[in-house]
Amino acid sequence: MDLWVFGYGSLIWRPGFPFRASYPARLFGYHRSLCVYSYVHRGTPERPGLVMGLDRGGSCSGLVFHVDAGHREEVLRYLREREQSTFVYQERMQRVHVRGHDGPSSVEALVYCVDRLHEQYAGLLAREEQLAIVAGAQGKSGPNPDYVVETSRALERLGVHDAGLRWLTSRLAP
């Protein structure tokens, strides 16, 4: 069985797994938020960074990746290692509305939603607080500012305008 994976942050610009195609998509019931303290990829427990999470409410535009059945188990292993290192995300299958392909208008896709009860859930932070956290953080996947800037730019290329990310990017990008 083929697998569909919804990307809303770094998966958009660095999926890291084989896929047949990607399409613009929208997930309803969740929104993209810089609401997760990163202890591994973009920060450390001593100096956490901030990364995106799918939080309850609203909707989120991103990309949905179509993975062939032959790569399903490999991709699931990869994503679980990448997204579940501290279990701040809950793995779910959710209906995602797909644009720009000849197949169905919606698919059941793998999504990673933030667990609001997890210690790494940052909730809604003021922009200035986000900037202070992101500016000096770095983890095993690189500097936190790079993550925010690359995500913002990838979203802009998709035609998704996020005022909060644009504001952060204007202060973080050289």
C-alpha cells in the first residue's frame, strides 16, 4: 500500500526520503506553529531551539508526498527516527486535501501533531521571545535560524504567506 506524508515544516524543503511526487495540500483542524522546544535537531536540553508543530485548530497548507509501497517501511522507519526522537509528536493518519494532481482530491496522510502535554510543548510565544530562543540555538541538524529561514522561504515558494515567520526571517537572515 502506498503511503502519503504531509509536510508542513522542514519536510517541505528537506524530506530526506524517496517519493514519487509531491503536491500542494491542506490539512484542516491543525495549524503550523513554532511551538516545540527542540532538544535534539535545532537545540539542546541546555539551550533549546524552536521548531514547528501542528497544533490544534485552523488549517495548514504544506506539501503531501506520495511514497510508493516499496518504500513504505523504509520511509516510516526514517520518519520515526527523525520525528520521534523525544516523542513530542503524535503520529496520526489524517485526511489531507490535495491540489494539482489527477488522483483523488483528498488522501489519508501520515502527519505528526504536537502533544500539548509533552514537556517540549512551548505553546504560543510572543515573536520577540521566539526570536531570542531561535537566534542562538543549534542542534545536531544545524543552527536554529537556518531552520526558520529555510522553512519560511519554502513556504513563500509554495505561495504560503506566514507573517510570523516572515518577521522572524527578516531579523535572522543575513
